[in-house]
Amino acid sequence: MKIVLLTALGVGGATMFGSVIGFIFKKISHKFSDIVLSFAAGVMLAAAVLGLIIPSVEYGGKYGIIITVIGVFCGAVCLNLIDKLVPHMHKIVGVDSEKHRGNENLNKVLLFVMAIAIHNLPEGIAAGVGFGGGDTSEALLIAGGIALQNIPEGMVIIGPMLAAGISPRRTFICAMATGLVEVLGTLLGYCAVSIATFILPFALAFAGGTMLYVVSDEIIPETHSHGSERGATYALLVGFCVMLVSDVLLG
């Protein structure tokens, strides 16, 4: 349990670390942000497949593939429903919004931050569920991939909030709250699987589906909308291969 708690704090702390960077470099170039986010997307993609979806099939036994497919789609549909309630990331950090950032409506900015927080919950659950399989090294790789993605995510929420007139102190508190949501999600995921191990195959697949959804629906479109498509594509491949090599070496 101690390592799970430390991992939860690390995953949530990555968002806060990114926020600190966001305060230091208030105007981060889109190209740099796209490259970092794409690398994180590659890591998350590998973590979802190698650490969650494949183990789900293995733990599911005779009906493993059916449980996994259902779990993946349930995870994706869950985030799809969430996305209907909150705005996409690119609506605030996109090129057009960049030109008019000083005029952003405060409620819209707060909805954006809420969207980040809501997305952090299933990501945290994915990190927690990873420990339920009993493979600590695999679980740490999954958590590491999520943490990498949280750093640039923490960076991009600072600019819009400051531009909307929110004080630096309140901005940091909001950023910290989004990280705490991930800590809560990690603990919830671990406890749920520990209490009811029979839900492990579905939980793994569900968590994998949420990660695949975030990569495909949020990160890839965002990183391909500012003219850095080629660099973003290679960064994703590098992130995927780094995770793949790590998984083989630690396996």
C-alpha cells in the first residue's frame, strides 16, 4: 500500500510540477508543447496496450477477449459522455484562442480546468488498477506514462487562468486540485480491484480504453493542429518505443 500511495502522490504531483513550469515559462511555444505531449501520448499508448489491455485478456480466462473488448469500449464511452459536458482542450489553447486569450470568459476557463480534472480521475484509476494485477514494475510503468502526460497538461492550464484574471495563488490552487483528483483516482482504482479481484480484467480494459480515448481524441488532434505534425508523430513513436523497451527490460 505504501508504494501505491507514493505512486499516487507522484502521478498527481506531476501535474503540479507542470504547473510550476507553466508559471516560470508563461508563454511556452506550441511546437515545444506539441512535442512533449506527443512523447507522452506514445508512452500512454504503450502503457495502455502493454500494461492494461493485454493483461486484461490474460486475466479474463476463457472469456478474456470479450471482457476486454467490452471494457475498452466502456472506458471510451465514459470519457465520450464526459466530453459532451465539458469543452475540449484545443478550444482554449488552440491557435485562434491564443490571439484572444485576454478576452476569454472566466466561466469557460473554469470549465476547461474542470475538464482537465475530470479527465485526471480515470487516468488516476488506470494507475491504481495497474497495481491490482500484482506486477509492480508494470504498474509503475503505467503510472510513469500517465505522470509524463500530466507534466505538459499542468503547464497548459496556467496561461489561460492567469489571462482570465485569476490570481497566481488561486491559479496554483486550482492546478493543485486537478492533481489531487488524480491521487484520489489512483487510490480508488487500487482499492476497488483489491476488494473485488474478479473485476480486474474489466477494470484493466476500462482503464486502457480511457487512455486510448485521451490519446486519440485529445492529444493527437491537439498536437497536429499547430503545424508540428511531423515532429509530433515522431515524438509519439519515440515515446511508444521507450515504453516498449522499458517493458521488455523490466519484464
